[in-house]
Amino acid sequence: MTNKTYCLVKVMFIALIISNFFSNFLLAQPAESPWPMYKHDAQHTSRSQYSGPQYPYPGWRIIKESGFFQPNPIVGKDGNIYMRANTEPYVQLWAIDPNDGSTHWIFECGVDEKHVKASPAAAADGTIYFAVTDTDTTAFLYAITSEGNLKWKYPLATGSPGAPQIGNDGSIYLRTKTHLYSISSEGNMKWEKRVKFYSASAAEPLISPDNTIYYCTRNTLFKIDDNGNQLWKIWVELTWSSDYIRGLAIDETTNIHILTSTIYYYIINADGSLKKKNYISTSENFALGTDGTFYTTQANQFEWDSSDPRIQARNIDGSLLWSYYQSNASVSDIPVIDSNGRIYVIVGNELVALNKDGSVHWEITVDWLDDIIVCNENSLFISDDKSCYVIFDLSAAEVPDLAINASEIKFNPLVARPGNKVEVQVPIHERTGNQGASCTCTLYLTQTAKLLDSCPVYVPAGGLTNAGCQFQTYYNWETGYYDITVEVIDASPVEENTGNNRAQVTYRLVIDNTAPILRFISPQNAAVFPTIRDKISISFEDEEDGSGILLESFQITNSKPLGQATGSIIVPANTNFAEFFTVDDRNAILEVSDSTSFPTGQNILSASITDYSGNRTSAMINFIASYLTVSTPQNNSLVKSSPIELKGFAISPFIASVRVNDIQVPVDSSTFRTEVHLNSGLNRISVVGYDQNNSVAKEISLNITLDDSAPIVKIQKPISEQSFSYSPIQVKGTVEEKESSLMGVFINGINAEVSDGTFTLGDRDDNGLEIGPGSFWIKAIAIDSSGNQGVDSVRITGVPPSPNRLYLKGDVMNWFPYPPYSAGTTQGYSHTFILDQQSWKFPLTGDIKGSNYTVVLLAGCLGLGSAEMKGELFLRHQGSDELLASTPQFTGSMAGYTPIGYQTPSQKWFNLSGKDPNSVEGDTLIFKVTKVGGDRAGLIFTRELNMGHSYI
């Protein structure tokens, strides 16, 4: 190989290495975009290399109907806008097209993960980094591809993460509440430092052009290299104990700018020495110009500060260059600087573009929004938690081709009275398909050109938008027709000869101040009816000389409550009926069903009608209705004896006489009464009112059922004269009822369970009715819905227990349970036992094999509620416990001492009988009560069946 060839190969090889190195280096850096990360860059200048709009107009808009957007959006390598959002139950990352606002994709994090108010960051290879928190002590760093896929997810040991910062070597630097992390672009940790950051609103770490890192705690600034080694630290003075370092930035000469949360602004040299200390007004955040000018936003943090929030520009020496504010208007947090040095800030409801000298370049009205970024050449993106939109530039826009279709305009109301508010929806078309237009929609009287309303509207390119205007008609307008001109004009400051930037149509509005006329034709006023129980026909006529009758508003009401009615007017039951309905032929029929009628005495029918302009008129008529009713018995009643008394009212003048089951009944002072004999079963009673001509005026039918037979009840268990040596016992039997329904079966006053003709008290042989020694009567009483009672009874005998039956020794209570427990105390007459479990042990003095035994438990609960418990009996034999018997789960109610003595708890008795214990002398019987649910158990004690006489 010649020297020339060797040199050529060597140069090519070195070039390949350098090419690969710079290729990897560029991939690792922040994205080349208008706004790739928090405050634009890792130096936190809040300054973009792209320009903002020269002639602004609002473009597309996104409204967040549910959930909310997160602050601090960014722009990725692909030009898309990336925003984080919360849409329950997910934290999301949205990729939004800056040209039309369409959403390319939405990435959703884990269900339990929560948002943090920190910006994402975009890398040169298109990766988007952002952090979420799971709990106060756990967080995650996500890496998402530009296609919306998960690249990797790195867990962080502490919560409250900040905004990721991307270094020159592609490392991601991220702070949490207690740590600073360095993570490679492949998702591997490089190093971590334990740091106590002051608050979530404290300054984010920043990275200088030489890849050294600066971060701060409350009042200390640290400088470290990219391996995490500390180079120096300095302390800065603060005003109050609650102050902290709020902002950091690096200027063109690598000076570090420090903004505190109150009055100090520091400039630090790269070697850590102090260059300048300035005193400024309380500031929220700042941006750095290329010439060293810093722009701060000021907010009032103290009650004594009555000045308006403002944005201020200061020299590097801290001297004030200019200040801009609007009276009583808030100022957005972080100002934004474009490539022309123009500053953008939101003041009140205005997006303001300020020149370097503080003069206003332009301002437009926007909704109150909080975040601004430069999102493209000549474009801004502004957002808050519920909406976001783009501000485009009109410099290169063509004049739009605007059009209005008169047939699509919607006026509400179509007609109006003088003084009414009129709302108008105007559909505006932009038909060229070029850029959209900011327009003004104007309404004015055609005849006089008097302005009625003017409203701004944005029409998208090649699209359609509805402009919403409204105006108040004047009170001196007379009835007649008025022409309203609707005009739309393009508001662009650029005029060209193409397109149609103006469109107008004329619309006719009817003003009507004259009410319609309404007259009743029938029934005639003061008419008298014997009773109205079928229908009444109502006829009327009307006149209207203005806007026409609004038929749907016709309404008829009665002055008194009316029962259920059917027909043209639907009347709710037991209400004053007032129902709107459509009247086609100016006749209405009011029908009342047979079961009801118009109330007795005077009834007043009112009718009202409204025209399209809202003018309303009414008419009224009254009539009198007679009355016949039965007050007792009620229809479909059930009775148990005969005869019954029937009473009612008959109101004159048209009810002259009343017949019940065709028997004349006298009417005395509008009241009638008589006795009616019934047969067993269903009886039909007819009540008829007759007028003076002995013609039927009204008829009422009643259905009455006579049930005079008692239920048949029979006790089947226990049988008569049976003997029992235990208590309680189960009681069972049968019950039969023919005419009416059964109300219940009671055993010695205790309600038994009834199902399918049988009754039961107790769910097993030794559970149910308590009995005592000696002769004992059990009585079962069945009662039906008519009040008839059926009775059966048996006599049984309670046998005292045999001498060899075992009982646990002790009277009423055992205040010293086994084993001891720390919660129990005994002080004077105060006894407190609150625990989840108590046990009693009883040493055996001999072998009890072959003996029967019974334990009786009485238990209560100390607490605000009650405890679910169970009892168990064990035999401890040679070191192991054998379960002999157990209770079902039971409820121990609250018990305890009161100022007047012991309050007996709700008593729960259980007989525990079990198998013969295989015991020898020295074994132990253990009785244990355990809480299985509810409040803590207390005052648990055993009680003998025969107190003071039994023993082990």
C-alpha cells in the first residue's frame, strides 16, 4: 500500500468515526424544534429561535370537555405539539398537529398513576420524556416514541418529579422530592444524588453548554459535572424564612441568573463568584434576552401591595428599562421571547406582543390562558387546563371567500315584542379552502342602518362557523315588520383583489305587541250540573292580528283538584290540572272517568292562550256540580262481622233521594246512613242517587268481603305432656286461612316464622321457646287480616337436670377471665373489660367421662355498636385442645354500668352440649368467647343454668 493510499484510507476512517460520533451526539441532544422542553432549552432562557406572528388571528381550538390539560406544552422534532392531560382514570400524553389541531395519538399511563405539573421534553431522535407520580414516594420516567409507543419506563424511588432536562450527551436529568437522577437515553441509571429540593415550584436544574449541571436547594446553588461530582456551591441571601430560589437561567456568557421568590436577583460567574446582586419587585418567573436583558413577571403576594401585576424589563445591572401593565389585570407566569426579540405575555384577557422597548406591537383578545410557546414559524400556541389554540399569522393570507345562506339563519324568537331579546345564529362559509378568516358579524336595521349588535367570529379555511349575536328590540317599536341586515366582514389587515371578504343578507323580523282575543262559547257561565262524571265539552273562539296563535301554549285549569281524567286534556291525579295541548279546531273535550267526578260546588275553568310574540290573554268561566259519595265503608273493604254501617253525603239541589241495595235511605242535612247485612264472601252494594224527577243522577258500586271464620292452627311439636330436661325448645305446627290473608302466628306472644301453611319457632331442637321446670303451657294464636283469631295449646313438663350434669362454676359474672390481658382493669366499682377474646378455665377434680354437660352463656358488648361473637368449649388433655361444642355466631349488644346501677345487656343464652370428654384428673375445661366482627367485645361472662347450686 502506498503512502498516498494509506493516508486516504486513514482520512476516510477518521471521517467515518467523526461522522458516527456526531450522528450519535445529535440524536442525544434536545430536539431542533420551536420549543423542545421547559422554558425552551436546558439553559431556561424561555427564548425561541423561531418568530411569532406579525398579524395575529386565532386558528383552531380544542376544548377539554372532561378532565384537564397540564401546563407547559412542548414541540417535538416532528413539529407536533405534545401536551399532558388528565382524563379519569388516566394520565395521558397528546400528540397534536399544529396546522389543524387534529390529534395524531394519545398515550395513556397506568390507572393508579397521577399527573405532576412539570413539562415533557423532546429529544433529537423524536423521543418524548415525561414523568408521573404513583404515590408520594414513587414516580416513573416515561420514554415515548414519536409514534406514541412506549420505549421504556424507569421507576424512581421518590415522588413529586420535575421536568426532564436533556444534556448534550443525551442524558436525562430529573429531580424528585429527595433525589437528582442522571438516566441514559436507553433508560439506565448513570447516577443519583440525595438532595432535598424545597418545593414543586422551585427552580428546575439547568445544563450549561459545556454540559455541567446546576441545581439548587432552598437557598444554595450547586454546580456538578456530568458524572455527579460537586465542583462548587454558594449560598444566597433570602428575605423571609419562606423564601426560596424560584428560577435559574444561563446567559450567552455562561453567567448564572438566580431569581428568588421575593426581592433578590443574583448573577453568578461560572466559577461561583458573585457578579451582581439586584433588588427587584416580587416576581413569578423570568426570560433572558440575547443582550442580557431579563424580563420578569410580577404578581402581588402581599395584602399591602395594591399595585397591578406587570411585566418588567431590566438591564443586567438591575435598572428598570420599562414596565407594562393593565389596570386590575393578571399576568401570565413565564414571558416568551421570539427570534425578533419580541416578548409575548397574557395580561388579563389580552395576548400582548411587546417590542424590545416595551411598546405594544399588537394585542388580541383571548380567553384567560396561562401558557404560551412558539410552536412554528410565525405561530404561537396558548393553553390552560380546559382549552388550547393556535395564533396564526395573516401576513401571507389570501382574502377569504365569505358567504351567508339566508335560509340557514336562525332567529330566536322568530317574532318578538318590543323590549324582547333576540338571539341570532348566522352560518358563515369560507369557500376558497385557503387560510381561515377573523371576521366581524354585524346586525343593523336596514331602514335606518342603526347598529343592533356586532360579534367577532373565526371562520376556518374551507369550513363553516356559526356566529352567535343577540340584540334587544326597542320598547318604542310598534307592531309591524322590520328588516334586519346581517353582514359579515373579514377583519384581516391585509387586503387583496381575490376572493369575497364581505357577505350580507336581509331578514324580516315581526314585532307584535297585541294580545290575542279568547272567548268561551260553552259551557255557559254559572251553569249548574247534577254531577259531572263523564265529560264536559268546552268550545271557544279566538282572534289574532299580529304574529299568529301559538297553539301549543293553550292551557285549561280547574280551580279545584280533580281525579284521574282521560281525553284531550290529560290531568294528573290529585292535582290542579294544568296541561298544555294542541288545539286544532278550537274545541276541547274534558273527560272524567267513572270513578271520579268534578268536585262539588263551584268550579272555575280558566283558559289562556299565547301568540308567537309572547303576548298572552285569558278567559274564565264557572259552573256548579252536585255531589254524591260514600264515606264508609271504603270500596274493596274486608270486614269480619255483619251487619255493617254505610254512610255518605248527597249534596242538593239535584240529589233528592238515595237508595242502597234498592232500599230507600233518608237524607238528613246532606248525610245518609243505614245498616247493610252481608253474606260470607264477596258482597256487592249499590248506592244510587235520584233527582227530583226520580231519574238516576249518579250510581256508586262497592265491593265488600265478609270474613267471619278464624284461621285453623295446630301445634305439632312438641306433643302434649312431653317432658324436657333442657331449654329452649323448638315449636312447630300448621296454620290454614281461607277467606283473607294471614297476619301472623304467635307462640306465647313471640312471633313465629310462617311459610307455606307451617309455622316454626327456633331453627333446631334446642333453640326456640324458653321453658322452666314443672308444668308449662304453650299457646299458638293465629290472626288473619280481618282480626279473627285461631288458638291451639299444649302442656309440657320441664324436668330439672340430673345431678351428673356439668356446669361451669361461678355466679352471674366471672370478673377474672383466663388468660390475663393488659386491657382489663378493676378500680373500685368500675369494671372495664374490652378485648377481642376471653377464656375461662376450669380444672377437673376427676374423670368426667360418660357425664353429660351443659354450658350456659350470657354475653354482652361494650361499645357504641355491637359485636358478632361465637362461643367454644374445649377439653385440654395432655397438652392438646379438643373442641367439644360451639355456639352459632351471635350478636352481643351494648351493655355496661350506668349512674343508677348495672344495665342488663341484651341477653344471649346458649346451651352447649357435646360428646363425652375423654378426660382424666388434672385435665382442664376451657370456655372461650371470640369476637368475629363489629365493635370490640366486652363484659363477656358465663352464667349457670341454676345459679349457686352446680359445680364441676
